[in-house]
Amino acid sequence: MNPLLNPLLLANILREYLFDTNRVWWSTKEEFERYRDKAIKRIVRHAFIVPLYHRKYKAAGLTPNDIGGVKDIGKLPIVTKDDLRNAPPHDLIPTGRKTGGFYMVSTSGSTGRPVTLFTEPYTMFKTLIGFVRVIREHGISWRKTRMSIIADLSGGSAEEVYFTGTAIPSLKPFFSLENMQTFHVGDNPERIIAEMERFNPEFIGGYPGMLKILAILKRRGKGEHVNPKWIGSSGAILDGYTRKYIEDAFDAKVFDVYGATECSPIAFECRRGNYHVQSDLTHLEFVDQENNPVSPGEPANLLVTRLFGRGTPIVRYAGISDLVTTTTIGCECSMVTPLI
């Protein structure tokens, strides 16, 4: 059944699409922080009914009333990758719910055994709203701009669930989506660029490694008429050399999106090239190896809290193995969000 035929879910998604997408531009900092406080309280209440988290919080002597907002999040125990890996499925969803009511998604396992989480339609569409915000910053319309997207469509990946399983297919009765072309990152690059030639995308999004391969083919004379206006990179580190190589090959600006299966999208580059944290969707704590806070400008590990979702919660999660530097420097764009 199409989840958008549920009138309550549809109403929630429409409301959040209309009002939440533009929050980073339209809100004052005070309004933004009030929203974040409410979101943290809401997600902690949800976590309390998920057995894995409930046991941790009970052992720490905590109740939902102990968390009044962002300032109290440090009271909560940290959750690790092994906590999620070793938990049986029913410990990762709300008590009383069955796993059949959720979709399983797994991380790539690039740093070890994959982590499997449970998601559901509201969480998926809320995540997509975060990506709509990213492309809107760059003047891209998800309904009108011709887009070629290269994703990991292998079985069980989050992108496979989103693009071929539930989220995107459920939109097709309402929108044609003929402006959207998708490929699996494992597809033959020459076939990809040949099909792009016929489609003539204005935007290409994908992993930096595949984007670089397409750029090499472009320089060799393939895809002569593949001339996107925008290119988006995500899913791996985009180094300076690769960025410039792709930009020179396609004569198009590249913007980068930072995220993870457990909590995405976390941050993205604005038009000025600064990474803005989507801090109404994600709360980040910057810590050292002992999980003590670090000062701005110092490389830090992350504790990540996803501020939405009704499946497996992600609260003070230490499983993202990236080093990130926070900054107090502002950006001249109109977004009120912090930078990394």
C-alpha cells in the first residue's frame, strides 16, 4: 500500500514540506533554538519506548522529564555501533511494534560489520525534505530540474529502500518524476554517460569516485552533450583534486553533502562553499577520544542525534568515524545554521 494514501501521514509530510524546508532561511536564531529544544524532547520521549535505549536510560536513572532541551542532552548515555549491531531487532523499535511494520536499512560496513536499522515512511520523507533543502539552496527544483542520480541501489541499502522500495515510488501517483533518472553506483560508467547523453541532465548527483570516472570519460570525448549546470557529491570524501577535476571536465560547480546512513543529510555546502549543519534535523556534539567537548577549531569526533524519526532512534550515537572541525566563523548567506 502506498503510505501517502494514509491521510494523517500525508498531512504531516505536506505540513513539514511547506514549513520545515525553509526554516533555515526564515527562522530567527531564537525560533530555531526553540524548535531544536522541542525536537530533542520529542525524540528522547520516543527513545524511551525503544528497549535498547530504555534500558540504558533506566540504568542511568533518567526519565524523559530530565531532558528539557539541548542543554540536557549530555545527561544521556552514549550509544555505539556495537550497541546497535548486537541488539536483537525487537530492541531497536518501539515496544509493542512488530518489525514487519518497518523497513530494514543497512550501512555500507566500510569500517567493519554493517549496522542495521529500522525505518518507516515518515522518517524517509523527513530525510528527503532535508535533501530538498540542499538542492533548493542551489536553485534546483526536485519537480522541474532534470536530474541524474547515481546511488547505491544494492539490496538493503538506505538508497535502495528510498529510490526503488518506498519513498520515491510512492510519489509517482502524484508527480510524474519524469525529470528524474537513477543509476546504481555499480553500473557500467560508459552506459551511465550514454544514457545521460540521451536524458540531458541539468543536475548530476552521486559518489565522488563515480563522478570522477564520468569526468574522465567526458574528457575522452564521451558524453559530449552531457553539460549539467550543477553537480552534487555525497557518500564519500570529496578531496580538492577530485572536485577540481570534475568541475573542469563538466564546466560546472560541484557542491558537497555530508551525511551517513544513520543520520542524513548532516550538513551541506551553501552557494558560498561553507558547510552548514542541518541542526534542526541533526544535533552534533564535538568531542575528543574520551568524549569530552573540544573547542572550536580543533578536530573532533562526533556524537550524533537525529532529531526526528519513528523507527530506530539515533541519540548520542558515536558510530560515525569521521573527524570534523567546528567553527564560530559566520557565513554571509542567509541560513541561521552553524558551520563545520
